[in-house]
Amino acid sequence: MIAAESTELFVGPRTALLQVVRLSSPEQAGPVHAHVSGPGLHSPRHGGSLVLGPFGYELGVDVSAHSPGAVVPAQAVVRSAAGEETCTFSLVVGSPGWTVHLVGHVAGDAPFDVVRAHLDLALTDPAYRFAVTSVELLQPYWDMFPEHRSVLLRLISEGRVEVVGSESNVVGVAPLLASLPAGPSLVASSLAEAERSVYSSFLEMRAGTSSPHVMMPVGSARDAPNPWLTAIHHDWSARYTWPRIFCSLPRDYYVRGSVPVPPAPLDDSPAALFASHAARLTGAAFPSAALERAALAHPREAFDLRSEVVARSLAALTSTVDSSVTVWNPSSSPCTDIVSVHLPEALNVHVEFDGVVLPTLVDGVTVTFLARDVPARGWRTYSLVEDDVDHGWKRGYGTEIASTHYVLSYDPIASLVAVDGPALEAPRLIGPISVWHSEVGEKMVGSTTITLWHEVGHLGPSSLFAVLGSRSPASGTLPSVAPRLSLAGPPLGPVSPEAPVFARYWLHEPAPLGGLPANVRLEVLGPTRLRVVAMSDGPEFSGVVRLSLPDGWSASWESLPVSLPAGGHVSADLSLEPPLTPGCYPVRATLEGLPFEVYDVALLTVPEWDADEPVEVLWVASSPSVVSVEPGESALVRVVVASGAHGDLPVQARLLSPRDSWELAGPFCVRGMLPAQGRLALDFTFAAPSWATPDNWSAVVRVAAGELVRTTAPIRLEVAG
């Protein structure tokens, strides 16, 4: 049996197109001849033998008498040495004129050898073009291989490489796109299979397009170039007129296809929203550097950065409003939720809004109330008024608590808690338990504390932000007060690193806060030879590279003034004279001239130092197993690191702990200088506010010195009950 099927493929000159019909038969032998007939269909009856193509035997049929989409009854006749066979089929008239843009792409922070492979293929085969996505993350490659900069910039200027991502990037080219959608992986064992895969993807993707263009990013952004891309580019155009399939760039798809460029995603986080309002109302600079780093940083660092931006922004905004408490809503719709503020000292107060007394909970120094209908992306102000009424928790009876949304019951026989109401995962709780009531909600206290707030349909954190103002609690109501505009304001976030930056920062963290306008690198050429490379990643730069040598070493030079044009680099070799004492010696190059120092470290050895008795260069000498505090107390989390190196080592340590502990344990990162063959204490603080409830978390501290990384044993952080 033979089979015939129409395709969306066209061959021949554009003025006399033929639609390809694919023919298949398991019993064909020798040369194959075929023709297709039907109303308004024409194909040569005595043409040459058919060639076996990627889709089977392919026959061109004249369908010019019909419009695209028409369904025409057709008959195919196939002749070969095995005889003549006939079949009928429905020929669906195709649509010529489509273009498929195959886009190779590589992420800016992909492995160096992967980025290099894309560059090498572009230099080897002029047909290959590719996009560098997340170009703002390209700086590590840019700095490690400054000699490749001119090649990449040339390919960009020739339209063979396109950058995608943020406008803040070391390449200095404004991207058309902020991001690139994912595409098929294109895994195939042959060129024909790869072409069939692309054709199949084309049929799927064209359905949702508004123009006869399809963009198809191919492969992973962290892999070497897909080997089938250029092969398809060269082979397809020799076979088919439509659809055109070739190596392309996103810009070609959007410009040639007149496709609207998707807008860059907006940062709609509370930090960005509050900072935007604060910048507009107070004149303070928008914290772009802090928010850009937060988008790339470790989740803990991102939390710290955004929290600082929120705190500074709300403080700036609240300073324009004369009130006891201001509640801010970052969401795009009005919101009702529970909020809390912490007073400097315990006071007996209640909350008022427009002269109306609201249900209030006073728990030590914490005041909690329900803020109703806070406007979208706006605020509402409240007064704290002193009184002599007890607004605290009151002990209840039984094993059940309730709110306007939920009823929570504890069954000691079943052990672990039933929730009646909308779908909600039952929290884990082990008794004995006690229940407590207040004006704003009820709580159950056992192995943990579960609170149900009235008129709040969730157990998670509030969507609103409450800020204590400068106005003291007083009698009376708060008049409606509009924000007071200011011509200047405080900075809304950090703008640059506060400590020296490791030149190969990407081994441990994203790009430094605010970017790295210049960098330095040490290359080890031999046991006593180094190369220092200084480079500009922004405007022209002038500074000095200084060497820090271990005791007993000398160098052919120890200070190198550098003057670099924008995007330029310079290198200088140096010879070293080591001491006779075997050991590991760190040599440090520091670039001066920025608001902060940038350094690189090379570890050199005097031979045979570890042949019989290996010596660790970096290790954790001590760390606590448990750090416990009572509510209202704090304690140090001290980690001591030691070194066997014969020279000072800059170190940085990061405290890694679960999300619920981030407000209590910090800072995220501390830095110091580990002395030669000495020890260094790295201190974090674990502090529980007076309103903290008993809990515990497992944490570790990760210490980095240059390329070396060491991690402590788990540390239990505990708020005792």
C-alpha cells in the first residue's frame, strides 16, 4: 500500500510554485515515478524519477488554481520496479511565504567553554548567528577573556550576534529584547530527522502567530551550539522555497515580521513599588542598583536588599504623613488584612480610624489590628490612643478556636488538628494545648502557635505593611493629611559594595552592587611567573594595581599604574623570587581607583611542601552546635576559620538558614582578613525580638577564600520557650 499526504512545503521558483506531496510505500524498488491528479491539480506524468528526501518521496504539484486552505480530492499514481500502485487522498492546499527563524543562543553566564564554542562556530561558519541572552551576566567571560571583546563587538556590529537582556551590560549595546522564550531542544540522529523535527515545530508554532514568521530558539542556553542548526540552514534552502528556514536573530524576526516587541517585565515587588512612590514624592534616587542585584542574588541576600529598600522607602513616605501608624498596600487591588507594629515600650492603647475605635490586640510592645480596604497601591493612616482597657490575650477553655473563616479543633487521640472552612492544609500541632481569645483573633498554643485572625482568609504573612510614625499615641482622631512633597530625600537603598570585591566574584555571588566598572585578574604562568591583567568594563578608567606579597617574597614590580580607555585592557608580566621555606603562599593583586577595592588571589607553592604531610590551606577551626536565646535576647554565632598558608587571605562567610529565620539571624555575609597561619573569628548575630515565639532552625556558614570554599557542620538556632 502506498500513502500520499500534502505538506506545507513548496519548491520551484516563486512565480511558479509547486506544493510538495509526500509519498511513502514499504514495497518500492528501483527508480520511483509518480504523478498526482485531481480538479485543478497538475503534476508531470513523465517526469524524472523521484528523489528520497527528508519526508519520503517528494513530488511537486501545481495547486495555483486553488486558494490556501482549500481541500481537493486527489489521486496519486506511483510506478516502480515493483509495479504500479494508486491511492486517493485529500490534498490540503498549503500557504507559501512562511519564514522560520532558527535562533542559536547562549546565556551570558554559561560555562566559558560554551560561550567560546558559539563564538568559534560564528567565526568558522558565516551562516551561524546567535543571541547572547542575559547579557548583563556576561561580565565574567568579558573579564576572563578580554582579548575576545573585539571579536564579539565585531560580530554584533555585523549583525551576526544579538544581545538580549538588561540595558545595564558590559557590552554597551542596548538590547531590543529583555528576554528570549524557550524553544525545542532539537535532538536528532540525522539531518533528515532534525529537519522533520523543525518542520513539526513550525506547524505547531505558526497557529498562534499574526504574521508569516516563526521564531524558534533552539537548544539550551547553557550548551554548545546545536550541530544541526547550520546543517539545516545550508541543506533546507537547497531543497525548498517555502517555508524558508535559516539561522537568524530575534531582531530579524521582530523587524522583518513586523511583530510587536514584547515589553520588558516590570518589577512589581513591594520594594520597587514603594521605592517608586518614595522617589516621586521625596525626590530620593530610585534604588536601581539594589533592586537589580536582588533580582540575581541568593534569596537571602535578595530578601535583605528588598527589606532594606522597603524600610527606607516606607520611612521616607511615612515621614511625609503625620500619623501614629501608616498602613501601605503594594498590590493592584484594595486589601483587607491584619497588621502589626512594635512600640518602643509597652503601652496600653487602642487603634482608631476616622474617630472609630477598632478591635485591637496589645501583646507586650506589639499592637495588632485589622486594616480594612486599604487602597490599591496606596495607604491609610491610623491613630494609637492610650486607654485603661485590657486589649491583650485572654485564656479560654476547650480545644477549639475559630475566626470568621475557619474553625480549628484539636483532638488529642488523633494527635495533629482539623480545620473546618475553605480548603486549608491542617497545621501540625502537638499538645498539651491552650486556647486564647482577643478582639482581633484567637490562637492555639502547643508545640507551636496557630493564630486565626478575624476576617483574614489565610494563615500566611500579611499582604500589607504597617509603619510606626513619629506621632505619639494621643487622644482624638486623625484628620486626612496629604503627603508633603520634598525636593530631596534620603537614599532608598545601598548603591555600591561596602567591602573589597573578589575579582572572580561569580564563583560565589552575582555581580557586585551597582556593577563592576573595572576589574583585575592574576594568571599563573609558572611557579614564579604571573601575569596581571587590568580591564575597564565601563568608561575610561585610571588607577593602580598593587601587589601584596607574602613575607620572604620579592617581585620585579609591586605597583602598576593603569590608564584604560572605555572597554580596554592591559597586561603586564612579573617575575617572583620565592623564599626557601616550602609552603603555600597567596599573592594578591588589588585594583585601586574605584569607590571600593577589587582584588584577585593566586596560590603559589614552594615545591615539596605537602609531599609527606599535607597541610590544609583553609579549614573551619570551630563552630557552635547550638545557639539558643530567649525572646528579647541576642547571642553571637561565632565561626572560627584557620589557615595553613604563609600569607594573609581575604575571606567572606555567608550564613545560610531557612526563610523563617532571616529576620532573626544576620547579617547574610561578613568579611575579614585571615592572617598567615592564623585564625579569624567571623561573627553573626542571632537576635529574638521580645514578641518572638519558640522555634528552631538548622543553619550552616559557608566560608570562601578566593576559589576555596569550606562549610561548617549544621548549627541549630533556637528561640527558647
